[in-house]
Amino acid sequence: MKLDANDDDDVSLFDAEEDSASRKSKVKHPVASFFHLFFRVSAILVYLLCGLFGGSFIACMVTIILLLSCDFWTVKNVTGRLLVGLRWWNQVNDDGKSRWVFESRKTNGKQSSASQTSNAESRIFWLGLIVCPVLWVIFAFSTLFSFKIKWLAVVILGVVLQAANLYGYVRCKMGAKTNLRSMATNYFGRQFFKQAFTKQEES
């Protein structure tokens, strides 16, 4: 599979209608789709169940850290490439400077349909990638307000690892040089005007 750096024309992040009409909605990589959600959802469930039922803190902490680590590696190296054709990594140049590389698969008419991402896989990927870090942020505030300081390190690790993957893949999708703040502003601005015009037409 050929990957072209900073080519972000083929995978929809927020708007499903931007996807090509020729893409099929079936899941072509069921195993990858399963493990994309398995590790991160399992880490959240273990955290919630340990808090509710008072399990061993050390055992729960180790289990959550292992699940988060497996999730980070799986999403970064496997599911992003298979489900949405995106990949990112960091490399150190000969002069010792760190450089981030963001790539997305370029699709065109010459490529077979098997190499294209499906709508279903794209939704699974982005839904899991966005929702889970938000939950860990909520857990972080909950931990602070409830004074469960011993869980703070675990929750912060969850926020950092999952937010890192989210940031990397958003940069892949939007291009390495895209200003993420202006991107978010433009998106929510479009949504605001769309709702405003809808309300005017209804009235």
C-alpha cells in the first residue's frame, strides 16, 4: 500500500457526506475494527469497575496501563493504516532534531476498491478515537473533584496516550501544516450557520 505524505483527500473526519459515493458501507477489516475499540473500551471498563467494586488498586492500575499501551500501539501502527489509510510517527534526524511525519493513503481511479476505506470503518475509527479521550478527560476532572489522588497518574496516562493518537490522526487527516484552531473554528462556524439557515427556513 502506497502512502503519500500529507495527502488528506480521501478520509472523512466529521462529515459523512464528504465520502465518495462509491465506497461500500461494509466492514472490510473486522478484526482490526474489533481491536480498535477492544483495548480502549476495556481500559475504561476496568477503571469504572475497580472504582465501583473496590478491586485491588495495584492490579487494576497494571491492567489499565497494559490495556492503554496495547491500544496506543494498535491504533498507531495497525488500525489507522487499515481502517482509514492514515499513519503518523516521529523520527529523529541525523542532526538530532525530532521530526513528525504525517501520511495518508492517496486513492484514485486506478486503485482497486479493496484498497479504499469504507464508511463503516471510517465511522468506527473516528468515533472510538474521539469519544474515548473525552471520557478520560472527564475521569480526570472526576478524580480531582472526588480527591482520588491515587488514580490521577493512571487517568493522566489515559488522557496523554489517547490524546496523542487523536492529535496525530487529525494532523494526518487535515495535513501537517494545518492550523488546528482555525480548522475547528471553521467547522463549528459552518455548523452554526447551517443551523441558523435551517431555523430561518422553518420559520
